[in-house]
Amino acid sequence: MGSFRSTVFLFVLCLLQGSNTSLVRLSDNGYEDIIIAIDPRVPEDGTLIEQIKDMVTTASTYLFEATEKRFFFKNVSILIPENWKNNPQYKRPKHETYNHADVLVAPPTFPGRDEPYTKQFTACEEKGEYIHFTPDFVLGKKQNEYGPRGKLFVHEWAHLRWGVFDEYNDDEPYYSGSSKKIEATRCSTGITGTNKVHKCQGGSCSINRCRIDPKTKLYEKGCQFFPDKVQTVKTSIMFMQGIDSVIEFCNNKTHNREAPSPQNKMCNSKSTWEVISNSQDFKNTTPMVAPPPSPVFSLLRISERIVCLVLDKSGSMAGSDRLNRMNQAAKYFLLEIIENESWVGMVHFDSTANIKSQLIQIKGSNERNNLLKSLPTAASGGTSICAGIKSGFQVMGEQNPQLGGSEIVLLSDGEDTSAKNCLDEVKNSGVIIHFIALGPNADPAVTVMPIITGGHHLFASDVVQNNGLIDAFGALASGNTDISQQSLQLESKGSKLTSDPWLNGTVIIDSTVGKDTFFLVTWSTRPPSISLWDPSGTPTQSFTVDSTSKMAYLSIPGNAKVGVWTYSLQAKINPEILTITVNSRAANSSVPPITVNAKMNKDTNSFPSPMIVYAEILQGFIPILGANVTAFIESNTGNTEVLELLDNGAGADTFKDDGVYSRYFTAYSENGRYSLKVRAHGGANAVTQNFRHPPNRAAYIPGWVVDGKIEANPPRPEVDEDTQTNLESFTRTASGGAFVVSNVSSSSPDLYPPSQITDLEASPDEDMINLTWTAPGDDFDVGKVKQYIIRISGSILDLRDNFDDAQQINTTNLLPKEVNSKENFAFKPGRISEENATHIFIAIQSVDKSNLTSKVSNIAQVALFTPQADPDENHDENYPNYRLSVVSLVLIVVGSVIVVTTILGITICAIKKKRNPSRPSTGF
């Protein structure tokens, strides 16, 4: 048994390379199982499907050439919304769901903002989440502004698949180059163009020269780089793939390391081709000889959900109140989580399996209540997981003989040496397996099933007050329905009451939710006294009490009142365990609700490697900022670690203010499964940053220089990106699933260095240089470092590759602050050793109390000269009537002086003659 369990865990470790939900595989140089999903909010348009095909086909050829004949797109599934009309060409999906979409074709983040972007919040060389294209972009209506669709798809694919970043920077569009000129942030510097301010107002537009900002010594805000339409350089795709000549990624020879681009900042000044060449995709392939075939497309239309609950009722389920807790959670799922129009069946299993309910379509409360009657009442026997799964196949086969796309919710708490025997059948069935592991002994072999089928892996310990089992079932809302139809968890809380019999609290119902609001209370021994008041202080109607299952619930019809709801639960026995769970749906289908999604950066890990917790808070596609976000990580036996997550762009957090809150996790207490739950609370400080451009977005092309004249595109719709809309208070909780940790050691030496500083900035102040950065922690982002080592160099590569040999700055008086504090330090650089240096490059390394050192920070730079504007920027070539050359100006000035002098001379002479017409000469 021990050998088998170890083998299975090794198998799982091989499968679980990360928590990215993509199902894409690379086979014989071709990417397979790419999913492009059309959002349910997109109006039906058959042309859109054809344009997606055309975009991908063009992109495949471009990708093949751009990667030196290594990669192409082999097959692609297009997910079509259920609310589009059926078509004989459309098939039913299997493992393909919106949760696994690589590309979303969805409405723009804001009206008029059709910029393509990739949701990417992990480190360099790590995969992104998904690509967002708008329908207008796919339909080819935005080619002037963003370039050809196929080429831009490759740009975004590089973000998604290989973890590279952009080589332009709208926040820092210019820098002081070693050319001693003001340079546009770009790669490569061989791309030519001109810099101008393009403004439109009242129906008329003007193009003016760029002025110098006296503070930055660079071009003023609003100055843009207009590339020449005709170019000869081939790089780079990550700068502006819309240039006709650009067909390659920047490599080690062509890469511009000076530019303050995200690629340089995030990837330690490596070129995009260096990052791509280091990927597993690259290492697992060799260049092809023959051209690749065209992509093959599958059209898959979402249809009604088919789910079978496969529930363990073996003898081990009698312990720790597991059977009853399973019934509580299953009832919660049937009453609140599963969507109307879904088909649901039920199977029980121990050493054999029994079908307890064929598929029933959920129309309302009657069907839900009938399914409640089918839950198990007693636990006995052994455990045969495969028997339960096969009976589940039988139930779902009556509705859909193909099985593909159907779902099994499998819950088990025990070991089963035969579980491996049905892995191939599970994989080939097309059924999605969601596995809920209950307790510390749930069989590891089954962990493989959700991975190979695209399902959820969830875990609940026997610590009842953590509410893990109910949270697990709550995470099983359909990923294929419009978010406005999904049940969202607002609260999940529990407590083991001993001396104090009260569990009191509040839950906030904000205006984006309130429909079908559901309150659930559970207990371990006796029904408590339950009181609930709405925001106006009015007591609510009585809860429905299910004494057998030790639960009570209340459904509020229509939309619940917006505001703070107050609850008070009083235990009737000591000790007692009480929990409360609150769910709701969107109040208005046209207003996206606030949502929280949580995940770990890996699904498996080996001690002592750290992990990262992520929680993303959105309203639609708009990030929510300023929320208080807390992660609860529960071990196999119920030990819980609490972490405050931050969106500060430091430590584990890649981008500041992108709505993704992050933190390192290193507090491993034991081997086995862990579960993640996140709680988010938005109070007076929570805001949504309206109109903020997402990171990793496609560059907007302001126009082209053609035959020396600018042909401008309409200006991108601009608003004040600093505008923030205050949100009302809200609460959300979300399950982040389960992950597996191995090789945890009982010894506790200091294994973790400080986290890398990623936001170092430098600015000159007369003969001083001012530095700012966010303080790292002693152990990644916990505690306080002992000291900082600051080094400078005139060569960016020397500083990067030979940090320890670079000139060190005296930091004796620099006392480190607590983690996440803002650090400030000023120093006088003196002379640097490199001759002909044009910049001072600066980097920092942190040292903890055990003398462990961090990675070298991002490299900041300060120019040793005042950059000069390009001479071409001193005139406006598009307006010859208002243009004067330097020569012309000189001639005019000289001519004017001559004319004025001549007139003045004649006038003086005339006056003299008038005053003395016959004056005689005098002598001595």
C-alpha cells in the first residue's frame, strides 16, 4: 500500500506543474486543445466564428516563422454560448469549459476600450491566465489601431504561454538613452519614427511638437511615438507587431536593455527570445522542415448541465460525523448552488454502488426537495471508488450516451487500492470529475482524476468549524453560465463555542447581489437559537429547521435589502460547533457582481520551495482596489495559517493595483493536502479604479509616418486614469481548491531568504541620487531584513551578471524598516570605474539575520547627462504654413535688422539736415 501511494503521488507531481487551468498540450510542435470561448453576453453572430478561424489560421503561420519553424496551432475548440441557436455543426463539449478558456471573446473592459490584453499576474517565464479579445477586434474593426489580428494573437500568445512582457511602457514612454538623446521606449532601437503630440477637440485635430518636461528632462505627458510606416528592422513582436517588417522576437543581439520596459523590469533585462528559448516548449522541440498544416477547428456549444453526485457511504464515513456533514453540504449544493435547468442524479457507494436517483431536471424547489430524500442515512462497508464512478456513468448515459461534458461530483474519505484501475476509463469518457477529499486519508490516486478531466480538486478536514466541506460544495457552481446566474458566497464562518455560547456577526449585501439570498446554519449537537435582522433592524421570518441533518436555512425571495444584515446564534449546549454560510446571486443581469477568485501558483509542491497565494477581485473585468483580503490555508489535519494578501506590487505581487492580491506561503506544517479559502471585505477604502488600462495590453498605434507626414489614427478614448469610484461595502469568500505538499521536514532552520525587490526606482537630485523601494521581509515577505547591499555600475550587464564585483555604496546609516514599508535612501555616487559610461545603474540585495541573501533587485538607472530632443522634433512637418526652418528664421532676422538700420540711418540724416540747413564752418 505504501509503495502504491508513493507511486501515485509521484505521478501526481508529474501532472501538476502549476495551477494554470489551461488544457493546452504541445505535441509534435503543434499546440493542441486550445479553447477560445465566446462570452454569453456577446450577441449571436455567425461571422464572429469565421473571423476567429481566420485570425488563428493567420496567426499559426506567423507564429511558425517567428519561432524559427518551431511552433504552430494544431487544433482549436471554439466554445459557443448556450444562448446562441443550435446548429448541426455544433457538438457538445467534453472537458472544454469557460474555466479552461485560453482566449475569451468578451465585451470590452469599458465601452470603447477594445484593447486586447492578457491576464498575467505571475513572474517572468510563468504562464498567464487568458487572453481577452473584444468582438470588434476579432471582426477586424480595430486593425488600424492595433495591427493585424493574427500578428497580435502571436504577441498575446507569447504573454500567455511563455511569460514574457511588453517592450513598450505607457507609464514610461521615454527614457534617456546612451545616444544622449530622448528615446522612445521600444525594442529594437532600430525602429524609426517621430515624436509628436496629437490632440483632437471639437471635431478638429492638431499635431504639435513635444515639449521638454523641466522636471524629468524628457518629453511632456501626451507626447507619442509615431513609427515610420516603412521599416527594415525585423524586431520586435513584443513592441509593435503591426509594423510590416516586424516578424521576429528581440534576441540577445537586438534587445534594448536600456529601455524601462516591463520585459526588462520583470525578466532581469533578458530578451524575449532568451525567455522563450528557456521554456519547456522550446526544450522539447526541434525546428520543422516542412510547413505546418492549417489548424483544425471544433465548434462546441454549451448545453444544459448534467451532474451526478457520487457519494461515499463506507464504514469510515461514520466517524467524525462525516456522513452527516456530507449530507449538510450536499443539501446546500442541491438547494442553492446547482442551477435551474440542470440535470442531477445520485449514486451511493461503499464496496458496491447503488443508483439512488436517475437524472432529474431542476425546475424549482420540488425537484430539489425530491433529491434531498435520496441522500444516504447510514454508513457501512468498504470503499470502491471505481464502482461509484461507473454507476455515475450509467446514470448520465441515459440522458447523454456520449457522456462528454457531463460532471461527477465524487466525495470520498478512504483508501481504495483499486482506484487506479479505472483511470483510463475516466480519461476516455469525456466526463469531468470533481473530487472532494474528506479527512486525512482520502485516496491519493483519485487526485489524478480531476487533473486529467479538467475538474476541481477540493479538500475538507475534520475540523468542522472551518466549514471546509460546505465551502467545497459551494465551489462547484457551473463555470459555463453567465456570472449573473452563479451563486456567490458572501460569508463562511464557524466557531467552536465553549465558555461563550454566542456566535454573532454581520454580513453585507451590496447592490450588485441580493437575488436568491440563502442563509445556512449548521450545528454539531443541538439546534441553536437563531436571530437575523435586515438592514432596517426588522427580524426576518423563521428558518427551516432540519433536525436530522443538523442544519437550518432561509431563502429570501426576490432581492434582499441592501446593507448590513446582523445575525446572532446562541448555542444550547457546551461545547458546541456552529457555522454560518451566506450566498446570493447578481441583483441585475446587466450589472456584473463583485467576484473573488482564489488560487495557489502550484497544485503541488515539495518542501521547502515557497508557494504564492493569489486572490483576484473584480467587477466584470474591472479590478477592485483597497480591499482587505485574508487567506486561510488549512492543512491535512486542520491546522490553519492566516495570511493578509496585498496588491502593492512588491514581494509576491507582480503588479500594483491590478486587483490581484498576493502573498508567499511557506508555513508548511505537514505532508499531504492543504485547502485554500479567501475572505475579502471592502469597506470605506475599497475602490474600483475606473478606466485603468490593464497591464500587458496591446500597444495602441497612434498613427504612421508616411512620406514624412503623419497619418494619425483617431486618438484612443482617454479618461482620467486616476479617477476612482468609491464602492459600497461588500463581503465575499471563495475556495481556492486543494494542493499537495511533500517532503516537509520537522527541523526548522532558516531556509527562506528575503524576497526580491522588484520596484526599485532612482531619480537624480543635483549631485545626489534618491532611491525608493518597498521593504522585503526576513523570510520572503515576513519580518524585517538585517541590511541592504547597494551596488552601482556604468554597465547594466556587469551589474546584472557580476553584482558582487560592482562598486558598493556605503549603507551604514540605512536601517531597514518592517516588511512592506516604503524605503528611501539618498547617496552621492562619486566616480564610477567604467570609462565612457552614460548611465549609473543601481541594484539592491537584501540580507537576513541568517545571512541569506535575496535575488538581486530590478535595475534602476540614472543618466549622467541631460538628454537632447531629436532635432526633427523642433518643427511640425504637417503644417508647412506655420513652419519656419532655422535658416529661414536667420535670414528674416538679419534682413529685418538691415531694413531697420537703413531706415534709422536715413531718418537721422534727414533730421540733421533740417536742423542745420546753412550753418557756416568754424575754426581756431
